[in-house]
Amino acid sequence: MIGPDYPTYIIAEIGGNFDGSLEKAKRLIDAAKEAGADCAKFQTFKAESIVSEGGFSKMELHGVHGSWGRTVTEVFKDVELPIEWHQELADYCKKVGIDFSTSPYNKEAVDLCADMKLPFIKIGSGEITWLEMLDYIARKNIPIMLATGDATMSEIDEAVR
């Protein structure tokens, strides 16, 4: 899939931009395909496990974050990709001729990726130092795309061991 003898592989990051709508998720997949992407990628998480109300309440939020009128957890809850939608979206991707993948943010999501036999999973740069999770994912024998963001070379070396 990736390497010197392969063509450029373009991933459309849909993430949580489907606004909690299965139909909008499918429209975004269509748009990704029309734009020439090879893969539509989502994010699989539980809001309660990735955001901290305590942490956000200590921050002075201005602009859009301060105008949400809801807690950060509520906002993230609205953009969770329900487990039950994964197979339907993967099937839809196959129907339109584009790969489906996701970035898992918990072990349940990793297990789902393994069961679905996804072509790869992407690990965000914020998780590069979450070595326990990287080890768990590696044991599933799923190809991994690892974002390095602003990681140090030693953090990258540790992550790929």
C-alpha cells in the first residue's frame, strides 16, 4: 500500500465532521471519492475517555470554544462514531470504491478494527507516547500509520520498537 513501488495514497480525514449523521458521513465519503481520495478515515472514541471537563474548566476559553454553551464532553459526544455504524460505513466505502479506516482511541476500537480487517489504522501524533496502546495495536497485526507531529526523534524511536 505504501512504499517506493506504490502510487501516492490520499487519505480524506473525515474524523468527526459528520455531525452525528450517518447520511452526512456517507455524503462525506462520496465527496472524498469524488476528490480523488483513496481512503475515508474516521475517528473512533468515547468522549468520556478522551476529554477532561476538569482540564477544560481551568482554561480560559475564548472564541468558538467559549461560545459552545455546552460542556466539552457533550460536544465530543455529538461527534462520536457509533460502533454500529462502522461496518455500514465500511460497506458503503467499498460500494463507492474507496478504503475505510479509523483512528482508534481505546482497546475496544482497536479490536473492532482487527475484526473488520481494515487496511490500516492511523495513530494520531498525540498518541505516539502511549506505548501500552501502540503495543496492543501491534499485537493485532494491522498495518499502522503513525503520525509523528512534533514528537522528538527519541519518542519516534521508542514508538516503532
